[in-house]
Amino acid sequence: MDSCDCHRTRPRTPEELKLLVNRLNRIEGQVRGIRRMLEEDAYCTDILIQSSAVTAAVNTFNRELLAIHIRTCVANDLRAGNDQAVDELVTAIQRLMK
């Protein structure tokens, strides 16, 4: 296997795609709201609270995507005898926890 995973893809089910895109749309809306708050000179702590909500929303997106990844990609790789999937999963989790 090539050391670069940048060309790997996995088609998503319509349900997975809808769930993930909906989460991203909400995050995008929250970020636009923060920009609007800045432009309207909102109070700093109000902006920080909204920024914290964006962080929580991104974390929720990451958890959902990670769960999908484990249930599909990792499980399929392990069934096929690709033990490297565990190392890749550990690396992904470590990156998420930074």
C-alpha cells in the first residue's frame, strides 16, 4: 500500500451524506453569525460563547464521522485482514484529540 492516503475515497450512503452535510451547514451558519456579531460590534464574551458553540459543533461532526469510519472503513479493512487499519485509526484519534 502506498504511504500516501490522499487518494483514497469512500462513497457515502445518502443517509451519511445528509447527516454530515446538515451538521456542516449548521456550523457554517454559526460561523457566519459570529462574523455578523463582529461586524455589529457585539460584546466579546457573547462572541466567545458563540465560538465555543462552533467548537462543540465541529467536535460533534468529528465524532459522527469517526463513528461512521469505524463502522465502515475500519470494520471492512479488519474483515479483509488489513490490520494497518487499527494503526490508521489510532493516528486519526490522536490527531482529533490535539
